[in-house]
Amino acid sequence: MGSLPQSFNLISLDEHQKLNEINLFNLFKTQQTYLNYFFQHLDISQTLKFTQILLNSNGTIFFTGVGKSGFVAQKISQTLVSLGIRAGFLSPVDALHGDIGILSKNDVVVFFSKSGNSEELIRLAPCAKAKGAYLVGITSSEINNLMGFCDLNVHLPLERELCPFDLAPVTSTAIQMVFGDTVAIALMSARNLSRQEYASNHPAGKIGKSLIFKVKDVMKKQHELPVCKEGDLIMDQLVELTSGGCGCLLVINDNYHLIGTFTDGDLRRTLKASGEGIFKLTVGEMCNRHPRTIGPEAMAVEAMQKMESPPSPVQFLPVINDQDILIGIVTLHGLVSAGL
């Protein structure tokens, strides 16, 4: 292995690491200062007008941009789509080769650009204008070529980039993202989007599952239940107790009303207390006659919360309908497997 350069040997590894940490801390503080500059100088009246235009739009809101600003434009459009707002990303290059055909006079096109002078956007703007769309420029340069084509221009105040050369777009894209996402949430509030409506747009994610799925959607149904009668001997029900996959027995009467529950934990405690006497004990004698239960229309996330509530957590909940009939069981394992 070659030796370290002499200049590097002057500083121990610990000291070198400490200097890097100090530098990193200073960079974050500087970036915070630049972001504060944006917040302190943003024209709220401009922003309000922009938000109102998006709120009143009867068409699709298209976002466009090139380079890093293009990625921000894509992200903001996806955020709006997730809120149930008609939005999309329009590639400035592809637009000039046919994709502009999607535009109509009811649409809004939002141009994200730090300088407002990107050649691709300057070429796209008059073409989008000719389609009758409403054009909005979101730039950090107050004077630019794009603004001449736009119906509204919103200035995002930028003190400078965090990059030591003031070149790499890191602060400018940060404020673009903050601006776009904040406007998106303003639209969400103005449209009175409910939790259920938001969840319906995220059915595969944890958010959607927690707000959409009900107990009846994730429970084991009646024919799968590990049931027994209260007069059954415990030892005669061991196979049902251990093979049902629920870790319990659901004790019912002839009308399928729940009498109680008997768990594998109850089995261990009974065996410890009774010894050989367990061979003569019935499930009804040792079952819990006041178990926690839940209804089929309750939210699945509510079932999980009920399982985890004091005085001690449980691994399952019998599901009882309005006629107090046992119709299912929901287990903690089943909820976790469902992604809740």
C-alpha cells in the first residue's frame, strides 16, 4: 500500500473528519439562509393569483421544464395527480414533435425555469400560446425571454446557489420544489379533499390501505374459523388450536354467538396450574368470556389499534356482526401481511 501524501499526514483522521463535519454544518446553515431569503421575499399576491388560476382551471394543468427544473416539474405534476387534479408533464422537446397536440384552450401550461431563457422553453412557449393555453412562467430571474410569452409570471427569489461557483442548481431547485408542493397543498385545502378521497388515489400504499380497507376486507371468514363449543374438552381441541393459524379457539354456542376465546397462552397457563387435571377440563371452563371484539365495518387500522391498546396487546380480534353472530377473525399477522 502506498503512503499517504505528506500534506494529509499533517492532520489526523479524527481531525480531518471533524473539519468535514464543521464544513457540512456550515453548508446546511448557509442553505437555510438562502431558503429564508426566498420565504422573506416571495410575492404572496403573485402566488395567490397563480394558485387561483390552477384552482379555476377547467382543463389539464401541464408542467414543463428542462434539466433539473424539468424533474421538479414532473414531481409537482405527479403530486397534483395524486390529489385528484388533472395534471401532467409536457416534455418541451417531445411537445415540438407532436405531443403538443394534447393541448387545448382550456389548459394551463406552467414553465419551471431558473433563468427563463432555456432555448427549448422559448421555442415551446409561442406554440403553446397558439393552441390557446394559459401560460405561466415560474422563474428566478425577474427579466427573461420567457416572460414575454406568458400570461402570468411568478418570481421565485433566489439569493444565490449554494454551489461555491453559484452554478449548480441546488438552491433554485429546492425553492421550486417548496413552492410547487406548497401550492399543491393549498389546492388540496381549497378543494376540501377528504382523507378518504386522498386514500382512494393511493390504494396500493400504506396510506390508502389504512383509510380504505375495512375489517371485512382482511378478516378470515366464517368457514375458516377455529371454532369449538364450551363443553368440548381442551385436549380434544389441541389440533384445532395449533393448526388454525390464529393461535386461538373461538368458543361459540349453537347459534354461532361468541361465548369466549381460548388462546395458546391460556393453554400454557392452564397446563401449569392444573397439570394432569387439564385432561378433564373443558374449553368453556378456562376460556376468556370477555374478549375484545370488533365489527366488520370498522376500519382495519382501527382493529390494529384495538389489538395494541392497554392493558396488554392481543394477536387477534373476533369479528361480530349486528346480530352478535361470529362472522370472522382478524389477526395482527393478517393486518401486517396486508401492508397495514
